[in-house]
Amino acid sequence: MQLMRSLLTALLAFASIAVASHDGCFSANDVYETLVISSGSASPDCVLNNKVLLVNGSFTGPTLTVYQGDKLHLTIVNELDSMFSMHIHGANQFGTPFSDGAAGINAIPMAPKSTATRSSIMSEAGTFFYHAHFKLMDMHVYGALIVKERGEEHEDLVVVLSDYWRADLDALHYGLLDAPSFQFVGLPNSFLTNGKSVSANCTSPGASITTINVKPQQTYRVRVIGGTSLFGVHFRVPQHTMTIVEIEGTKVEPKAVDYIEVLPGQRYTFLLKTDQPVDNYYMQFDGRWRAGAPTNGVSILHYEGAPTPSASNAPPRLPLIAETVSFNEQFVPLTHRNVPASTGAPLRFAGKQVAWGPSGTQRRWSMNNVTYVKQMSTSVLEVVIAQQVGALPAASQPTTSISKGAVVDIVFENAVAINGVCEMHPWHLHGHSFWVVGAGPGAYDPAAPLFKAPIRRDVVGVYPYTNAYNQPAGTNGAACGWVQIRFVADNIGVWPVHCHVASHFDMGMAVVLVVGENELHDPAVVAALRAASA
């Protein structure tokens, strides 16, 4: 009963969280939003009549804006003929584990032609986004979610970077998992900014690239979202300084940079001063960490008073910026907080690509030699609550159970794939933010010095220190880099940790953590969590 009272107190505290407004009053609101998911045709890169998934009738969803402390009631209308699930990326879902939306893990997928509402308390300000969390649907279904502090002075500009395939998503999923011989999704046809670009073989009259309008001599808060499904990218605004102030909900000491490396799922917020001569400036993002990237990652920063912008007037592309494994080590949290000591040995998860199928012609990704298989008729969360984990196939069971309140280190180890290349893998933890406390080449080194002032975030890249796409090939399975994170397991629920390359996650590159299993066996606790999530 004491546990129940404590949990209810915490939930009520979040529900009534006090957030200061500009006039000194304190308030938090219930915010109601609806997203309708349907199929249709569109031409995001100006090639006509491609089959796509739509959000509220458009390719890429609308930007949702709430304030810190608000409770977001998000209704999803699934008009598809298939199942669906939606995830709010970066929201910790503290006390609302049934709202996370990871299909088969902590959410039972929505049935075709159905509607569901889930609630989330947006307890942290920052740059977030929502996206599908079923098969490869996140390649099409995504949109920005901005959680503002009351009294923010700067106007927001939102830049969502993505890669785009004209192929049918079901066919891509089939090629990854069910085709007799493995068929990778291949390279994207285009890069998009806010859902638009112009490709070399454009067939849509009057097509235009994304234009972001600004006034001279202003300061804007620019929120960049890594909505890509395959490529990490370098983003830059020529002739302007970008001063980064927030990374995935963590305020950092202002840091001026010439470019930003944005991996799939990552978000950065920077201040931009429009202090250059009135003109059109062609913002550029380039694919990194693998070959064959599209070259149409261009959008326009249009100063008021400049000539009407045109894609045909774009200057020559800027040279590529070399990849580096240390881009994020330059950032320091604005508020220094002692990182707690871990309460046990690190959990080590070694990623590896493996041959699959009777003839070995298929491919999967595995963690510690286990390829995770999602069960879509239920969720691991419901199975844990029912204490029936043993009824799940071994490959669908949770990876490990963690006591509530433990301070946990996880080490992700990278390995050379079957083709001899060590890939970059962006790892995302649901339900918690973490400190990035260490990284290094080769195999994990427990004696390696930890970072002195790590930031908290929810996506971290495990880089190829050796055998990258532009380096000599390595031996399949050879260690080629690692990263170490630390988090406080204070959020009861079942939480996936997975590679945010959509095809890799689809191929089983994930582990599942149960936090607070004892609490999940208490009917009163579960009832409170369900009520808060509804």
C-alpha cells in the first residue's frame, strides 16, 4: 500500500506540474490532438504518384506544440488496412508506460480501421518528434513535437531531415524478413527537408524545395530533427553561425558550430542570428557514414526582401565534411549534475549481423547472438504483468529485468558485418534519458577513462572506429567500436533499446528491458499506470 500511495503521489505531481508562465502564474493544460493515418499518393521529391502513408492527409505530419507540464492526449485514427502504432520519440512516458507505442513490446498494435487515444505528460522541454513504430512505417509517418518552456523568447523554426524511398514499404519489409534471399532496402531516392525536395528526374510541374522565411536582424530558435531512416547526416547553414543550446531535452552551454551531425532519431536546437546581407541562403545536408547518399538535401533560408527563391538557382554544393567519432564530445551540460555511480557491472550487448534461414541467404541483426522477434498479437508489457513471460518464444522474451531505482550502465559493442563493413548504429532507449559516459575503438575496455562532463540524451551513435565504408574491409564479427551509457531506472515499464536505423530494427537489432518487474506484478500499481496512460 505504501508503494501504491507513493506511485499515485508521483502521478498526481506530474499531472499538476507547475510551469511558470511569462506573467508569473503557474499552469499546466490538457492538450488534445488527433492524427489520422491513411494511405494515398504524393510526390515528396517531385516524382509523381508515389504510394505513401499520410498524416492528416499530408506527407509528413503537422508540428505539434505543447508546453512543459502539459498532458498530451493524442488520438490516432488508423484508416489503414493494416495494423499501426505510434511512438512519441524522446518523451520519457514517466508513469504512462502504456502510451509509449512500441508495437509488440509495450503496445498492442492498433487494429485496421480503429481509433485509440493515449496520454503522456510532457515533463521535459525540448525538441521531440512522433513517428510510426510498426514495421517500416516510420519511413513515412513522422512529425515534429515541440515542448516549450513558458516565456521562451525566440521564434521557433522547425527543420525535419529525412530520407525517402519511392518503393512500397510492405515490399521493403518483405525483402528484409521474408524473401528467400535477403533484399536490403537499398539507398533512398531522395533527401527531404520538412517533407519536400526536388530530384534530378522531377516530373511534377512547379515543384519547389522547402523554403524557411526569416526577417533580417532577428534571433531564431531552430529545431533540427533527425527523421532519417538510414543515413546520419551533416547539416549546415552557409555563412551563418549555429549556436547549439539544447540536445534532446538537455540544455547545453552555448556552443557555436559550423555544422551539426544528426543521426537517425537525434535532435539539436540552435540559435540562428539573421545578420547576413538580405539574400537566399541554401541550407545543405549530406549523408555520412555510408556511400551512395542522395545529393538533393537542400532547402532555402529566405530573408524577407530577397528575390523569390528557386531550386534552379542553387549554388554548387559545398564540399563534404569528414566524418569524426568525436563530434558530440564538445558539448557540456548547462547545469552540471553529478552523474551517479552505477550499482552493478555494465550490461554488455554486442551487435552482430548474422546469416539466417535454412540456406543462410537471409540476413538479421543480433544482440549477444539473439535476433529479437516482435510478437504482434500482444505486448511484452502485458505478458510481464500476467507473469506469463515463459509462454513467449525465446527470441521474443525480455532481455533483462532491472530493479526500480538501479543505476545501470549499458555497453553497446559494434562489429564488422558480413560484407566486411563496420556500420554506424544510433541506439535509442525508450522511457529514459541517459548519460553518454564513454566510448572507444575495438572491443570494450573497462579501464578506459570515462567522459568528465557527459550530457543526457536518448540517442547515441556507436561509430565505426575501423573498417568503415571508406576503409579496408574487416573480418565479420570483429570488434570495431563501443559506447557506454548510464541511466537511472526510475520509470516502471517495459522499454525497448534499439538501433534507430529502421531496417536494422526491423531485422531484430533490439533488446528489451523490464524496469520494476515486482511493481508490475502489483495489480494496484498497474491499475494506476493504466489510468494515467488512458
